[in-house]
Amino acid sequence: MAEIEEYDKWEKSLATINFPIWDELPKLELYMDQVVAYVNSIIGSLGLDLITSSMINNYVKKNVVLAPVKKKYQVMHIADILIITLLKSTYPLDVIRSGMNQVTSHKYPKQAYDHFVELLNQRLSTHELDADGGKTIEEKLMIIAVDSIITTLKARELLKLMERNNQPQEIKKTK
């Protein structure tokens, strides 16, 4: 019973996390090490794998993130990296970029990012979101993407608790 109580406590802690909207992202251009530190400070509270400079360089090389201007990353870069970091455990990079392109084809990046963060923060705080509540295809895509993040986080935490407390037994062959 302690496992479920620990999980409930962890789940309730999600409500205290408030992912930053566009206007809360750094206004100054950042160098790579600053971007890594900033992104990790945000995603660390979610228990996601931390990002590295090699990962960001890979995103740029694969055209998932625009190349920095004179080795400096702007708000748009940081927003993209945050979204990619949230979704990369669930979706391949090309699918993430395609989804981001689809959503921003009908909304400015700031509007799309803020709406995604609003959905994420709502889902983190209430644990309730009507997946069929989307009014547009873009809205439905964002709702499902946000739900996939939350579901992945919950599944990882449950598995971690189970693995810690219940070591698998070796299966013996019977004749």
C-alpha cells in the first residue's frame, strides 16, 4: 500500500510544477551551456532525462531546431528545445518537428507554444483534460501530445516504484 501512497504523493507534486510561458523564457540570447542549464532546470522537476549540448547539436544538425545565430540561442530556440525535450521520449524527432510545423502553420510560434504550455500546466495541475475537447485538428494534436507526456511520466514513475520494491524472479524451466 505504501507504493500507491508514494505514487499519489508524486502525482500531487506535479500540480506544483508550472512550465514557463513564452514571456517567462529568457529574453537575452544564451550560449549553449546556458541553454542546457536553463532547460535542465525546468525539465528536472519532471524527472525527465536531462539534455546535453550534444543533443542540441544533433537537433540542429537534423534540422529539428534552427541553427543558433553567432552561437547564441534565442527565445524561439529555447521554446523548441523545451517542447522537443518533453516529447522526445514519446515521438521520433521528425514527428515532433512535423507536429510543431503543423501547429505553427496556423498560429504564431508564441501563440502555439503558450497554448501547449497552458494545456500542459492544466493537465499537470488538475489531472483532468477532455481529449475530445479540441475544437480544431491542431487543438486535438496538442491535447493528445500533452496527454502522452503525462501518461509517460506516470508510467515511468509507477515502473520505477515497482522495480525498486519488487525485483523480478528468475523463471525456471519445467519439464
